[in-house]
Amino acid sequence: MKYTLLALFAGSTAFAQGAATAPASAATPASHASLPDTQIVRGLYVNRFAAQSTKRMRQLIQVADETEINALVIDMKDEFGLNYAPTDPSLLRNAGKAGTVPRLKELLDTLRAHKILAVARIVVFKDSVTARAHPEWTIRKADGTPWRDKKGTLWVNPYHHELWDYNIHVAEDLVRLGFGEVQFDYIRFPEPYKSLPPQVFPDQAGQNKEQALAEFLMMARTRLSKLGVRTTADVFGLVTTVPNALEVGQQWERLAQAADVLLPMVYPSHYPPGSLDVPHPNAAPYAIVHAAVLRAHERDAKLGLAGERVRPWLQAFTLGKPPYGPNEMREMKRAVYDAGYDGWVMWNPGSKYEPFLSALEKTTVSHRKPFTAPAAAPAKKGRG
């Protein structure tokens, strides 16, 4: 175990018997040091409501203390708005009405004392709260009214630079509170379904979608690196194997060079039948995860990007048949290691990981296999 479990939120940040005292002062940029590219990060996703529960956070910290888990990816800004009380009053306009994490500073002190990396998850472009607060920042229809997706949700315009600055400002605020890494999600445009009106993007200024997404991440990385933390981003699993940009604007090479780490969502249940030459992807967790992550590694190698630059999301939930449990999780972990990486994050939308805990090891040790970049295909000889 890393530490005796802290007495979370008990009126002080004092540890239980046998542990040291957690730092009481607010984290400053100087207190962060960027993790090396070889750092192993194995995490769990913590949704807004789990993060607001002191009981659930105690349980998840105990899981980390007793297993290889050494990071928690915590919702700090999602489709419901901010999940914390910002230190900057200018951010309150976008706060939303779904509660906040109580005593966040003490929670972050606790995580740091338990040697758990606190990662702030920030949903960027699927943000109906900001869209309502700033209607001038939204995607439009041809008649100038706000565009909505199939569920009636407003999206903000990924080309709008004031929106970029707002999200990066939130990230900076969270780092100053004590988060050790920032993870941007919904770094994409909404799907342009033919059944919906065409999307109109004010401020596009001749850019294409993949350029806009990459430039946002580069701006974020430039600013967050000054605070000593890494900029990471979630992408669809298909992005690792599709050479060109998806309709939502995600393209591997552009985003891999703009962020410090990419997290592809390589959930086998999300791949159509026959994907990656696998007839039933959900029944073949090793094959799907290995093929997807290996392709990402190959593409990064061609860019000269080495180290733990890919950290896939792993499926800790059941969607269709077969049901997922510890055996499937072991197979997905093994696929990541065989593809040459050590890190991963488990995703369960309800942050309920008990069915998968027996798949976790007791300590965080490296299992990644050596990676050899594929040899370039020989050039074809021309005629005559």
C-alpha cells in the first residue's frame, strides 16, 4: 500500500495514524514538475457525481493504494458545466447547476500525499452550458439560429478563439489548485448527420476542422507547459487506424504532434463487425486493442514521437455480448503492453470498477514489450 488512507474531509488534512501530514498550502505552478515521457500512468475515470461523493472518493483512493492504479481522471468540466468552485470569478458565468466537488483543495492534497496523479478532465466543444451563457459562441444554422444535435444539445464553435481561451483558462485555474495533468475531451466537431441542418461556423477564416483542433491543443500545451503539466486529449478509437481526418475533425498525426499524450477510446464494443479484420470485435478484446494501439505506435514512430505518448482508454463496462469482466480487462491490458506501451485508463461511465478489480496487479510495474518500427516497403521499380 502506498499510504494509510487519509482521513478525507474530516475537518483537516491530517492523515490517519502512521502517515505524514498533507501539505496545507495551495499548489503553485512551481510545485508541479512535468512527468517524464516514460512515466507509467494507469488510471480510473471518476465522473462528476462520484467526485462529489466523499465516500466514493475514499473507496477509489483505497483501490489506488492497494493496486497498480496511480491516477484518477476526474470530471472538472463536463456537459453540466464546471464541477468545482473556480478561484477566478470570471469563470462563474459558466458554472452550471449540477453541484461541485466539496473541498477540492483537500481532496487534491490527499491524492498528492497518496502519490496519485490527479488529472482534470475538461469537456471542450460539447458544452451546452457555455453555449447558453455565450450564444455568440455557438455553431449556427444557415438562418443564423443555433444548431442542435440529434438530442437537441447545443455545441460551441470549435473555431472561436475566445472559447479556446476560456477552456485553457479553466485548465490553468485547475492546475493552480493542484491538478498534475489536464485531459481535454470532446476535442471534435459534432457529427454532420444528413438528417440535421448543415452546420455553419462563424470565425472559420479558411481553416479546416483538423487545423482548428490541432491549433487549440497547441495553444493549450504552450500555456500549460509553463505551469509544469502535460496536455492530453481523448480521441475516437478509429482515429488510430483511419489515415485521413474523420468527419468530426480528428486526424492522428495532427493531434499527436499537438498534445503530449493522446488517449484513443479503443472500446471493442464500439467497432463495427469486421473492423480490423475481426468478425466480432466485442468478443475479441485483445485483437482489437492490440491492432488499434499498435497502429498508433507505428504512426507516432514515423513522427519521431517516443515514450508513453499513447494511453488508451479500456472498456470497463458491458455493451452487448459477451459481458465484460476481469478476464476481458486482462486481455486488453496485455494488448497494450504487447503494442509497446505501459499506460492505460479504465472507463466506466458510472465509475463502478468493482467487477474489474481482480484484473489489477498489486504494484505498478512495467510490462511493455520492445517496439520495433515496421520496415519501410521497398520502392516499386518503374518501367523501362
